[in-house]
Amino acid sequence: MNLSRWVRVLSLFLLGALLLRATAVHAQSGGDYELEWATVDAGGRFSAGEGYWLGGAVGQPDAGTLSGGSFELSGGFWTIKVENPTNEYTLSVNTVGSGSVTRVPSQTIYLYGDVVTLTATADPGWYFGQWSGDASGILTQTQITMTADKVVTATFVAALPTYYTLTMSIVGSGVITPAAGIHPYLSGTLVSLSASPMEGSQFDDWSGGLESAANPAQLTMDTDKAVTATFSLSSANHAPTADAGADQYAIQGDVVTLDGSGSRDPDVGDSLTYSWAQTGGPAITLMPGATISLTTFAAPSQPTLLTFTLTVTDSLGLSASDATVITVGPHRIYLPLVSRY
């Protein structure tokens, strides 16, 4: 058998061995995932399912079992970390007084977005008072949407409960807790209030049933109360943004317009002043002047390069600058294309 034939036989043998090994890795599933492919002895791709993802997987059939979270992989080793981003959360339910709480579904771990129904039942001679913590309200049944670990307390009282209402409202731009609206609370409840201003605003104070500038703040529900959170425009000043316009090409003798009207100030109601300055090229005269957003000049009669800087300043003194370049040249003459036969 000559050398070339030996090479062909050896090549076929090696190819068969590789195919046999590749087919030894099959789809795997279990728990919350199904792995529909495998990469053998090579860098991998991504595979994902409801409860897992795999990045850059490398596997071989005899490498044992790997498990964690809600997955289990058999016959594979994994050179890049395997993570379980299921976002599993716990719900802790506490009681004050004499009573019990049932949950549906009743389980120790919940996934993101699961909705849990809680029902409070008072013991004989007791009354359900209210929910607190990550739930609120005075009805015996409430629902919780699981987006994080949560803690809920059900309060039971020995006497017929007395309730007061807290009416929350907003002046200005912000978000408050409790939200704007009417909220019933069991008499004696200590309520925490917090305020978050929107961008460009600041929290000033609480007024009405609570006179305070503290944030967060607390008040005790011993009567019906109405509280207003007041927000105002932020006193912090922000620098403007200067825009001197795009670079231009101008013909000798033409009227050129410098346009700084694209300049902006992020603070509502803050006015801008403008100042143009020539920083390069033969001196020119700006008309009608250098202190407006739009101004003009006559291009020089000779080809040249002119540079200008625009500085804008807000009413509190903060400023910003931008530059533009004007290239002055002769008329461009385009000659017709002449074909020769």
C-alpha cells in the first residue's frame, strides 16, 4: 500500500472518530431548562431557557454532572461560568395580634412577576386591622406581585378597629410615598412619608397634616389628615450648550450668516446672551453686531480661511463656547463634458 493510500485511510479513520464523539453528546433537559445542542471540545455559543443561560459551553460525555439553582447538566464540563438568573424571591408574612394568614400559591420561593394572594383570618374575639410593610390596605385579602424579596405584616386587634384616612397630594413635579390619593390606616399607625423630585425639581416641604421639611418624615394617624408635598424648580444652575453652526464654504464677496440659534440652556426659563469673536483670518465686520445669535458679514475678495468662536452665557454667569470655520474661495466653474469621437 503506497503512502498516499495510507494517508487517505488514516484521514477517514480520524473523521469517523470525530463524528462518533460528536454524536455522543445529546440534548439534555431537566428542571426549568432544555439544552438542545452541545459543542464538543470547542468554544461555545449561548443557550438560554426560562431558568438559566449558558455562555461559551464546552462539553464532553464523560465529565460528570453539574447542577445549581434550577438546572442540572449531565455529561459535560463548562469552561465559562453557568449562571441562573431566574430571580427567585422570598415572601415573609408576619402577624401582630391573634390571627393567621394564608397564601396562594403557598411556596417558599417565587419567581419574578408571580402574583401571591394573601388572606387574613382573625381568631375568635379578634378583628383584622390592616396590612403593612410591602402591602397596605384594610381589606382582609390583598395581592403581592413578586419583584423582590418582600415582607408583609398582618395586624389583628382585640377591639373593633377605628380607621382614619390620609389624603396625599402634590404641588410641582415629583413622586411621593404614599402615592397621591386617599389611604385608610388603623388608628395609631405610624406612617412613613417620602418624596422624590423629578429632574430639574427639588422637594421643599410637607404641609397640612404634617408641617415639616424632613424627607423622609413620619406622622401618627390619630385623626383624618391631609398632607401636601410641594416641589419647586431646582435652584441648581447648569451650564448652557453653545452651537456656532456647521462649517461653511463661501464665495468671495458673498454675504455669510453665522447662526448660533442652536445654542441651548437646560434650565427652564434661563435666558442666554451671545458673543461672536473672530479668531482667525483677515478682519471682517459683523452686521448688525457680535452680540446676537444670528449675524452676517461680507466674505473677503480673496480666498482665505476665517474662524469664529461663539460664547453663550446664561443669566447666572455660566458660559460655553463653540467654533466654526468659513472657507472663502472663488466661484466654482463646472465645464461640460466633451466627448471626442
